[in-house]
Amino acid sequence: MFKVSLITRDGAAITFDAEPSETLLDAAERSSIYLPSSCREGGCGACRVGRDHGDVELLPYSGSALSDVERDSGDILLCRAQARSDLALHAPFDQAAVGYAPIPERRAVISEIAPAGSGAVRLVLQYEDNAAFGRAAQFTAGQFVELSLPDGAAKRSYSLANTPNWDGTLEFYIRLQPNGAFSSYLKDRAALGDTLLVRGPQGQFTADEASAAERWFVAGGTGLAPALSMLRQMAEFGDGRGCRLFFGVNRVDELFALDVIEDLKKALPQLIVTTCVWKPEAQWEGFVGTPAQALTHALTGVAELPDIYVCGPPPLIAATESAALAANVAHTRIFSERFTPA
């Protein structure tokens, strides 16, 4: 049995024991400590933390969840790491993201569903009354939940695009994957009033409230959702710090939520938005290229380095991290959430 010490981003100390035969995520849950995670198979990177001292054995994992650079810098995946000595770890999330009871499961009905650009849908759910939780939607801006189909045939994780609220509303922008089980349901069969099972909130992709730095968001496709959530939270709090949004899609017809972005620009006058299209038609007058390329231009000669929040597919995460590190943004000031096709 080994001792594991985990320090959260806001300085809270969490300790638990770990057997050599169990993953650190399982060991924590055996002590009723529920750390941020998602796939539990080394595929998403949601449980990535830093290792300060001690040895672990890493079970097989995806390189998109933990890059060689991250592993060499000491990062590990809690769902794939088994202790081989006492461990000292540090987390990229605050204590508020840690649960001390099983992740809640609640029922919600579809109240709105509509296309969002040519390849995604906007889905709005409404929590049913619950004896333990009431109706309120309690989460931290930037987190995700796991949705299960009415027949239980498929479940997927999706980021929330709105902010915590008392009326129990959950808003999502979901990319439709070809032949995907959940996507096929949303495209062909979903109807107002359908009931879905919601497991969450989950995830560690949240704003670092202890940092006074500007917040720059880099979003690819429906990776925009958690950025909208955090920007909307900033608007509700009257946060006056500098902020930028780099939002990119492949084609012009894939753009969505532009009305939401316009509302945010009114609520946050300091917000600078760069809308990027990788392969635009001739009449496109915005930025041509990826959000990571737009970020590279913006970071050139910047006086004060921002915190970088990036969400989207793994190649966008890698390109954004490379651009930020090249501009001398510290690795610890780059926060990421990977979207993987499902």
C-alpha cells in the first residue's frame, strides 16, 4: 500500500492509499474521492495530472490523451497509472471539481433541438424535479456531462455551453458524427419531451479563478461550447479582464452560435473574436486558417502572456500547445479539453 498526496490548483491537499494492483483513479474512489475523469480507458485525457515525486507504471493509453511531451514533463493519467512508490501529485483543477460522493445521475427532457450550422445541433435539456437536487443545474462553467439515450443503447460526454442556473437548463452544441449511435438518434429520432439520463457534472476544464491573466480561448467546432460557458460566466460576474476567442471550422456553412458570440461581445466589450475558416469560399472576409494559426499571429509581440484554454480535436490541442509554448506561455498556463469522435 502506497500513500498518494494530490495538491489541487487552489492549494487543497487530498490524500489516499493505493494498492499496486489498482489504478490511482480506482484507489481514490475506494476512499470516496471522485477525481475528474471521463472515459477511464486512457483515451480522453480528462484525468491528467502532474507528478512531482514517486514512481508509477502506466497501463496502455492513447497518445492523444497524453502526449510524449506531457509524459516527459511528469504528467500521468490517473485512470492508467498504478503506484510503485509513495506519490506526490499536483492537479490542474480546483478542489471544487473533486467529488466526495458518486457522480449524480438525473433525468432531463429535451426542450429544444435545432440544427447548428451544417454539421451540429443545438440541444437544450430541462432537468426533472429531483428529491435530492431539486431542479437546479449546478456545475462549474466549462464542465461536461454524460448523456445516455432513452433505451440505454449509447452514452456520450458533451460539454455544457450555458452557465449554472436555478431552472435546471442544460445547453449543448453537439457535432453529428457519421453513423454515430448518439448522432443518429439526435438527427433522426430525437423529439421534444424525450427523457435522457444525465450523469454529471464532470471534468476539470474550468477557469483558474486564482489567476489574474487574460483568458484566451481557442475552440475548434463544437469545442466552442465550454468556451461559451466560461465567457458567459465572465459576463455574469462582470469580469473586466482582457479576453479573446479564436473560433474555427472547416467550411463557412459549419459556423454556428454567431448570435451568441455577438451577445457576448456586447456583454464583454473587451472581448476580441477571431472567426477562422480553414477552407472558405472566395467571398469569405475573415481569417483563413485554423484557430491555432490565428493564435500564433496574436501571440507575436504580446506584452503580457495570457492563460490559454483550448478545446477541440487532438490535432488542434497539439498545434495550440506548440504555438503557446513557442511564445513562452508556461505549460502550466495551457488548459485543454480533447474532443474525440464517438
